[in-house]
Amino acid sequence: MTNGSRGVTRRGLLKGLATTAVAGAASGASALADDRKRPGEGTITVTVNGTPRPGVFAPRTTLAEALRETWGLTGTKIGCDRGACGACTVLLDGLAVNSCMTLVHDADGRNVTTIEGLGAPDALSPLQRAFVEADGMQCGFCTPGMVVSAEALRRRTPDPKPEEVRAALAGNLCRCGAYTGAIAACAGDRTGGSHG
Amino acid sequence: MAEPKAANRTKIRVGLAGKTVEKEVEVAAGDAPPLAEGQPRRVFGSRRPRLDGRFKVTGRAVYAHDVRREGLLHGRILRSPHAHARIVSVDTSALAKIPGVVFELLEKKEVRYQGDPILALAAPSLAAAEDALHAVAVNYEILPHVVDLEEAMKDLAPLVFEKPVAERHTAGDAPGGGGALPQKGNIRGPRASGRGEKNLAKLFADADGVVELTVRTQVQTHACMETHSSFAEWKGDELHVVASTQGVFSVRDELAEVFHLPKDKVHVTAAYVGGGFGSKFGAGDYGVFAAKLAKKAGRPVRLILDRKEDQLAAGNRPDSLNRMKAAYRKDGSVTAFSYASFGTAGVATGAGTGAVVKNSYAFPNVAVEESDVFTNLGPGCAMRAPGHPQGTLAVEAVLDEIAARLTLDPLAVRLANDPVDIRRAEWERGAREIRWERRSALTAKNREAAAKGLPLRRGLGCAASVWYNIVSPGSQVIVRVHRDGSVEVENGVQEIGCGNPTTIAVTVAEELGLAPESVRVKWGSTAYPYGPASGGSTTTVSLIPAVRAAAWNAARKLAAIAAPLLGAQESDVVVGEGVFGAGGKTVSWKSVCAKLPGDVLVTTGDRAKDYDGTDPRLFGVQFAEVVVDVETGIVTVEKVVAVHDCGLPVWRTGVDGQIRGGVLQGISYALYEERHIDRRSGRVLNPNLEMYKILGAKDAPEIVPILIDVYTGKNNTHTRGIGEPATVPTSAAVVNAISHALGVRITEIPVTPARILAAVASRRKEVTA
């Protein structure tokens, strides 16, 4: 994936390796198949929230960076840029991934759903509404990632058990400590958080 | 302009709700009369979703990290990789060959910690900026370093500073401090304070018993999810900044000073801020760099610290070493308390922890000595209730030890030292909720489990909170009522998670008989009237009485318009839900607004001075229930009951959230968070979020926030803060619960599995010996 050219930093290499693991887990054998463009070769197209987004990117560009800096979708946050905090969580072909640990080239030809794709301030998704009603946030910086992780869980498990909710949100750090509201919202309990 | 009217002396009822007493206070002219007990309230003090929530859950809330502009440059800071070094040379010649790069070199001969800034630069892309950092060659001469508190206290330790160091203060710091202090080696201090007898020796000699205990706490980093950052853009000679800050006005003032600009030419906004916890009060070196680089480049610059820089150089809660000696009577009451604390804020000051022993309980004789110890580590700064979690952990361990020696219930020892009626009500309420009466039975069960070789132990612990009613003066609020009935309210205060947009809207809505959702709040900008910094539990108390005054003034003006429509005297007109009423008749809000003589009614409100009297302290108690596995060393916090007072809450959902967050930060501090440092190189090994562990969703216990309403009689809404008191006692309650579970006094945090296993082993030794 990385070719050891001048532009590749140690950090970039580490990212590339980690991304391989994530992508491999997400899409199985397809990540290994050599049918996609190599990094740096021409335009790639990522379908973001249903809209095809073409772009030309340096090999080390992460999906998070492309979303935020190139496509202006700043709802996806970068809290650590190392896959530790989950603020950058997006859905890649329906699965929750850390977009800071995914190279944009690995998203070529795939579907990405960001927080902006789930709803809008005047058209909240049911889960977004639940987060507001259970007050599953304070400063709000980790909230988009938290909502996307919750969305991924609810799509595969519409009626999750409490331990499944906690496990689904375990990769999303919230320093304000708004977990109880977020857990209640994700569990479908709109009043079990701060209104309890 | 009207003549200033004299203040009114008014009789009001103050104290615990339901147990208030009459008191005469002086209400400033033009201020709203204080809310009275029993006065019905529609939305003030209610539970409801936060009004900016829909922007946060959709990713539409814009933070400093998110600012984008055509031609944006990305800033980065070159930092020392060494703990202590002399800068021999800095070669920036390679930067000239990289297109579009500007830089700013600090005049600095020495770096004193890993992460100490040397140079900042900006480039057209993040990648280009990253590469440019590598193009700068710095030649260092490594100097001896010290990175350990107790090593730094030794006589021959390497010196962090050759000269005396002065103390800085920020809005989030505890009151007091400052002033000149002796400095010997790396130790600055002691700062002595206390109360009662100066010489405690006789009291120790005459006591029924004396406890000596040393308690240690570690450094905690703020780890705000949004790292420190600033965006700067010059338009002509005016500076526009979007900052990740707890105080837009303090950032403005600082930048105005740095650039010799009048305040009206510096504009700072911070609508949404991804956490602060005390670490984001000033402009920051990153903020100054961003503005300087933007000026040099003639282009906007956004400078975002990466997580490593944030963990190394953007502040932390200092560690502490607390040496204590307490004399007590047979009933558990403390007669004398001697307290010496040492702590390192790295290259900064402010590690004192002695406030708690003076302020939390009624110990009659207290002698405190606090010292800062310098080390070659990133600067500490204010962090949520500076010094208080540390001091509380220390003092509450002593109280539990006294209880153990006297075979008294730990709660009885608290009550023997705590005469405050609010706190006593809180102890009673919390004990009931956690079912404290189980404690002695649990002790017996734990002994049984130990005898049978079973792994699980259960413990209960408690601790008290103390913080202070701190008002930052000068808040002003503008309310605008339009002829179509729409309402705007303006104040510059930033939103860092406390929920100011919601508390402001709720307060205005209450006064005007409207729904909070229909009040448009404009916040987070120096373009609006002055608002307080968000920190020190000062925000709501400094702001909300001014909000109410502005809305109250608008309501009075509108009542004057409504009076003739109702055929009533102005003074008889009351505000109802969407109406004005008098003598059984009502007129609608809209019809009154339509009669405004001008296009818009503008009223203002000032934060009047606090009324005199009443205790300036905020209290609170917390109880924790834990389960400890003595085979794995893993602690599970099952439940925390947090009973607090914050005057009359403006918005209960927000207060609950602050309490829950404070509790979780306290648990995280007690059990998980630890900065690991390689002593030989002086480098931090885990400046990140994967190895610096903060509490996650799986670790969050059941939390029961309980609020005791208090009519403080200090301002027109009886408002007080809650952010700091909520985190002050948590770690102490958790650690005391662990000590109870194990039957061993735990005196150092974080209580990692290794420490649990060591404590269990020490007890086994004791038993076999």
C-alpha cells in the first residue's frame, strides 16, 4: 500500500498498516484484490452520503482529512488521529470505522455515510432525536462519532441489550462524561439518561 | 437618561428550600427582585433537552477545528523532543525552499520540557506543514533533567529554573495564591496558612489519638476531545479569531495586548468548544502563533495541536504528595490538623492542595504548608477544581482512618466534624440513597469471603465536596423584543458544554412567559456584551442574574404597554404564558409587542453585586459502591450517589449532566489515568489516548444525581455553580470504598490492578505476621 517514496512518513506508514487491517476486516478479500487504483494514480471516487465525490489525493491522505478539508464535511471530528477516541467514526459500506485510520484511497468506489448523512438540525434521525432528548452530550465534539457508532449498532441490532450498547460505544471517548445519556439514547430509552 | 435610583432593602427568605429563614438584603437599583420561595415557575429549573443539541448531534455545530477558508494555511509547532536542553542553533534555511511556508522563531536559549515550543510555521496543507517541521534542524546540547516529584525535591537535583519563578493566575484557579515565596532548589514555598492555634504541638500531645498519613495523587491531563486550537485571519488591521477557548474576552484582551491593538479591532468567536476543563483560558502560544503567522503570510491560518502536543504541553492537573497529621477526640472530632503538600506542575506553579483541609470541615486548628516543585515536564494549569480532588482524597482518607481506629462509622466521624446544615442534609439524603446502613454487614461479609478464599469484595465509601461562590463581575445582557413578538438575547459567553445557550433561553423565557425554544440566543462572540469565562463554576452564577435582569426590564416595559389595554395599573400587570394579565383580563404577547413604539424594544441587564451575607461555600457529598476482585485487581464502580447544592438550578438536565460528568472524571482519575515517564530520557511514554486511559462507556456506573435546592440570597436567581463541586469528592469516595472492600488503607492513585494486588498482599502479610 505504501511504497516507501519520499513523502511517506513513519506515521503515514503506521496508518497505512493499521488501515489495511481495518479495511481487511471490513471487506474481507476485496481489500486484498488488486483491482483498484494505486495511491496517487489519478482520480478516485468515494460515494459520500449518496453523492459521488471525485478527488485526487496524496497517498497518505486519510478519509477523515478528505471529508473535512476537501469535501467540507466537518461534522466528522479528529480527536486523536490515531484511532483511539472514535470522534472520526463514519460508516464505510455500513460498518463503523475510524476515518482517521482509513486512507481515502481505501474508500475508492465505496459508500461512506457521515454524521451529515444521518439527519439535519430540522430533520433529525430518530437516533439523533434520542440523543437530544436523553442529553447524550455536553460539549458535543465527540457526539457525531458517538451517534454514528450508535447508528451502526442499531442498523445491525435494532433492539440491543445494554451490554451491546456499551460495547458499541466503547470506542468513542467522551471527556465531558455524557455516557449515561448516550447509552440511554442508543438503547432506545429516551428518558433513561439525565431525565431519569 | 433617568437618575440612578437608590438600592432597595428587601426582606427575602434564604436557606434550604422548605427551611428558609427571613433575611434583609440590599437589591441594586434596576436589578430584578430575587425569586421568592413558593413563587410558581414555568420553565426556570425545569428538565428539558438542550437547545443547541440538534446542531451537535448532526455535526453542524462548528468548532475552531472546523473553520475553513479559501487560501487557508495550516499551522504546526516545532517542539523540543528533550526534557532539558540548551538550544545551540536553529537552522531554518531549508524553509525558504518550500513554497508558501511562513514561520515564527521564538527567542529561546533553553528548552525545559519535552514539548517546549521552539518555532511555529504555516504551510498550504497539513502534509506540507508536517514536512516543513522536519526541514528545520535544531542543534541541542542536552542538559540534566528531573521528572520525578520526590527526586526533584532532593538537594542535588538538576535545577529546572536558575531564577525565582512568579505565579500566573487564570479564571479557573481557586481563589488566593500569588505573591512572593521563597525558592530553594526546585522547591518554591512553602506558602503557610491556617486557622486557630498557631502551635499545634500541645493539641497533638493532649489528643485522644493521632493519625499520620501520607497520600499521593498523580498528574491528570485535561484531554479535551477538541485539542487546543485557534484560527486567525487579518482583515486590514483588524484581527478575527475563532478560538477553542473557555473565554472569548480573555483571548481578545491577550491578543490586543500582544499586537498593540485597541480591543475593538480584535474579534474573537467561540460558539462551540470541544471541552476545556480549565486548560483553555488564555489565547495560548498556539493562538498567538496563529495570529502572527497569519499576519506574516497575509492569509488565514488555522493551528490545531495534535493529540501528542496536547498531552505534553497544553496543561494538566499537578500531582501531589500530602503529609498529614491529625489529632482527634474519642467522638471522631478533629482537634488539630497539620497538612504539608508538595506537587509538581512541571515548569509551572499552582500545585497547592491545602484549601480543602481549611474549608471543607470545621476543624478548629489547622496548619497548612504548600509547596510547588519544579520538574522538566509540561506546565500544569487550572483543572476542574484546582487542588480540590487531591486535597479531598487526602483529608477524607484521614477521616476514614480515624473512624477505623475508633471503630466508628465513617459517616459518624464526618458528622462530628461538619456543622453545616446544607451539608448535613446532604449526608442524610445520600446515606439513605446508597443504603449506607449495609456497611458494617458488608465488612463482615468481606472477612468471610477472605476466609473462604473467594475473590470478590464489596465496599462503600463517602466524601464531602467543597467549592466557592465565585462571581466574575461585569456580565451584561441585551434583550431585543421585535414588533412581531420574536425575541433575541445577546451575550458573548462561549459554549463549552455547560449549556449556556439553554440556561440563557430558559431564564428569558421564564420572565417573558414564552417557550425557551422561541428565544433566539446569540452567544460565543466578543461582538456581544461581556460574558464570563467558562470555568471555576463561575459561569452560570456570573451570567444568569444579568440575563434575568435584562428580561425583567423588557417585561416591565411591555407591562407598561399592556396596562392601558387591560385597563389596569402598570404595577398590577403580570406575565402569563404568552399573555399579559391583570384583573382577570389578558392580552396576548403578540398584540402587546405589536404596539411597541419603535421597531424593536432593547433592554439591558447588568450583573449586580452579590447581596451580602450567607456562606460563600458550595457543598455536596458523594457515596460510592465498588466491587473489587482481589485475584485480578480489577475495581468495578457499581454506583455513585452524588448529592449537591447549586442554589436554585436554572436547568436541571444541565446540572445533572455536570454532576454525571464530574463523577466520571473523578472515577477516571481514581482508577485509570496515569502519565508514564521514562526517567532516563525524561520523555512521556504515553502522550496519546490509547495508552493514557480515560474512562469509557463500559466503565460508567449507575450515577444518581440528587440536588438540594437552596435559596442562597446572593443574587436575583439564587444561582450558584456546579462544575467543580461535582468532581471534587468522587475519587475520594471511590478510594475509601476500595479501602473498605479490602480492609487496607489505599493512599495512592490511580488504584490500578497492580496496586490492588500489592494492597492485598500487604494485608496477607499482616495477617500471617
